[in-house]
Amino acid sequence: MEYKRGTDAGVINQGLFYLAWLMDHRAEFEHLVRDRLGVAAASQVLWSGPRLICIAGDFTRYDVHAVREHRRSIDLVRYRLFGSDLLGLETVASVSGGVQVARRARRQPPVARAAADIQGTAMVELAGGVDEVLLGLGDGVKCVERKTYRAYQRLRNFACLCPPQRSKLLVYLKVDPKDVDLVPGFTRDVSGLGHHGTGDLEVQLRTPRDLERAQELFRASYAAA
């Protein structure tokens, strides 16, 4: 764990340095644990999944992007003081290290598999475009990785991006569907319906053109937050 009092661009790099040092000095660490906590505790130290937790007064969008590109497991945690005796902790980003390999159907024909891969890649690229647009709405936008979606927040969530599907992306906005001219296949009222993320307006994105059409809705949701 690495702590900085304010916003410090060096908190991640310094934490990674200490983590690398720790991984290179496992024996010394285990000796310390054994001396302080006993043999049983030392035997339970797991080196297979080390995690770095960086705590600071705030983080920038560049910090969030940096941890996504890193192969280590890293948590960015923002702290807030309330009065003289209360402390709030909020996860800004949480990334698990390691490379995930996508599973594919074994009997899928090569041509169909290639077409599906191309389509899937297009959705991943479109998701990157959504990420860039939402983060670019203002300096105060924070991105938080949740288990089933990615939340974009100001003081609260204003947009939630679900993982790319084969042919579309789903974004949920904090916009009242009654204030929007709903377009079948593009926007949908999901108030009262169960779904991942927060927001009553579902936006379906299939092409870069859809992303352009959605930017006005993104701005409205950002302004409401």
C-alpha cells in the first residue's frame, strides 16, 4: 500500500517500485512475518497474486488510464475527510493483472469465426471511443471499474458502460427517458427493468455514427450529475 496526502502523479510509480522490491525480497519478508506473527502466518503468504493499493486525495484520468495498461493488479483509492474523525474511501479504479484469453466455440467454421472476431474487435474499438468521449466531458470525470460495468462519475454516476457484446454496446445514462425522443434500436426506457449499472435510459451503440448521435445525451447526463 502506498499513500499520498494529496494528488501526486508519483504515487503509482513509487508503489510499483516498492512492489517490485518486495517481490525480489520474498525471503526477507517471510522472515519478518515469521518473527512478528509466527510460522503459521508466514506459511500463508501467497505470492501468486500480489496487489498494489494506491491511496491519495485524488487521481487524474491519466492515472486511471495508466493502471489499465499495466499488467499488475492495482487499486486506486481516493480518500475524503469528513470533519475531524471520519474518513471515506472510494475505489476510483481496480484492475486485475494477467492476460485473459477469450473462449471460442470449437466447431465454429473458420470464416464465421473470423467474421465474429472482426465484429468483436470493432465493438472493443467503439468502447474505447465511448471511454474517450465520456472522460473528455470534464476534468472532474472519474472512471471506476465495477465487476459487471464501468462507471463514469462526477459526484455520482452519470454513465455506465457494459462490456462489449458481439454487435453492440450498452450505455446507461442518468437521463429521464420522458425527456428524450426514444428511437427503437438506439434508445430505450429501462426504468423499472433490471440491468447492470445505473440509469433509466439505455443507449445502444453499434457504429461510430451511433456514438456521434449519443454525445448530446452523454452531455445531458454529465450536466445532470
